[in-house]
Amino acid sequence: MNEKFDEKSLIKELKIDARALGIPSGAAEMFINKTIDQTKKILKSKNIITKKDLERIITKELKKYHKDLAYVYENRDKII
Amino acid sequence: MSVFTSLGILILAMLILLSLKLIPGIFMLFTHFNLGKFSRKKAEDLSIFFIFGVEIMFALVFIFINSIFHLLSSTEIIFENAIFNFIFAGIMIALCFATFLFYFKKESGTKLFISRKTAHNFILKAKTAKNRSDAFLLGFIAGIPELLFSLPLFTISFIEMSKLSFPYLSFSALILVFIFISVIPLFIIYTLESTNHNLAELEKSRIKNKTFFRVFISTLYLLLAILIIIPGVTS
């Protein structure tokens, strides 16, 4: 099934995670924007990408700024 | 069966219930999303209603077991202790193997035995819950898939509690104490998540202890089977 990259909901989800982790909102916004920008750059070179690959790219980018945020993003579907 | 055997069975059943991972897992995610979306006060309020939902579900399970026993006692079915002990011991041994083999999925993370669709539905509900009724309902349904592992524990605990008599503590009060103790991990999770320990830390510790809990819960089921069967054999 094809899905469009939903930037808005991703930002919203990451902001919720960041707040729950106690990351200051300014810093969280900066991490998230940089991650999204970098992800979009990578996506430009590809027409189609699997959901897992997209998640891997986002996790890799988030890891550069905040390891716990990246960990939560990567693992929240694997908790139960 | 002596008082000590009954107490031993109760303690083992309680330890297994405290070690099961589905309700705490859903609660961890629920608290995480609430702390990210709402004020601390609202997150706390919703967490209390989630725990209340779990407690009501446990209470209804006990009421259901009570009704079944009441129904059976009014029929002509004769309860022979030894046979019932063997049946329960058999169930516990089956659960011992089931826990060891498929309680945790053999994948990364702490994915449990429930289907992926059910897990995604729980995660979605935890993410989108926004008021007390959502929180209560999520708490209420959180333990239902795990009844496969917990219903025999509730049943054996019910039987053993009915045999015990404590001064100043009636049977129903004993059940209430049992229900309250079984939700203590949820209070601990809330306290940890609302202080300095976030979801990432808690999940890392769950992954680290995954094998330990797999073996621990299986061993407890086996010990429970032995404790149930021994009085049947000796009598």
C-alpha cells in the first residue's frame, strides 16, 4: 500500500515524544526541523521508499541530536 | 491443604501477576504520550483512571469466577480436590511452557504474544486517549488478551483466598487487597516516568531483563504446579 510522507503528523508525534522525554521545546523544535529537512533531502533522490527505510533514516538523523528521542521513535512499536 | 501451602500458592500467583508485561507495557506508552500531550496534573489524572480501569477489570474477573463456582456448586458436580489439583497443575505446566516458548516474541524489543494488529490498536488507543473515559476503557481492556495467562492465576488465588481466614479481614477485603497489590507496578511506572526516568530508559531495562523474566515467570508457573499437586499426591 502506498502512503504519502506525512510531515505534519511526524512533527506532531516527535514533539509529543520530546516533551515526554523532558527535552526543552526550543531544542526539540530545532532537532525535529533538522531531522525533517535532512530526511526530505534524502527522500528527494528516491521516488518510492519502504516505511521501514524511512523510519531508519529518521532514527539515524535523530540519533545525531538526541539518543533517547531516537530510541523512543525506533522502539515504540516494539514495546508490546 | 495447609495454610502455608495456600499462602505459598497465593504469593507465587501474585508474583507471576506482578511480572506479566502487557498491562505495564501499555501503561508505559500511555503515560509517555500523556506526559507529552498534557499537563502533569492531567497526565496523573488519566493514569489514575487507567489504573482504576485495570482494578475494575480484575474485580469483574473475580466476580465472574465467583459466579462460575456458585453455579457449579448448585449443580450435581462433585468437587474432588485431588482431581481439581491435577487439572490446575496441568494448566500451570502448560502455561510454564507457553511462557517460555511464546510469551515474548523472538524479535528485537519486548514484543509480546498478542497479534501485531492488537498491539497496534493498543498503541493507537494509548496515543489518542484524551479524557478519563478513554483512560478507564483502555485500562479495562488492557488486561483482556493476557487473561490466557492470568485467568488460571485469578482462579487459583480465589480458591486459596476462600480457604484462608484472617482476623479483621473478610474474604472480599482479601480480594481487594489482592487487586490493589497487583496494580502496584503501574504506580511504580508512573512515578518513574514522571520523575527522571523516561520511556527509553524503562524500555532498555525491559529488553535487558527480557530473558530473565521469561525464565522467571516459567519457573514460577512450574513451582505453582508443584505446590498445587503435592497436597493432592500426599492425600
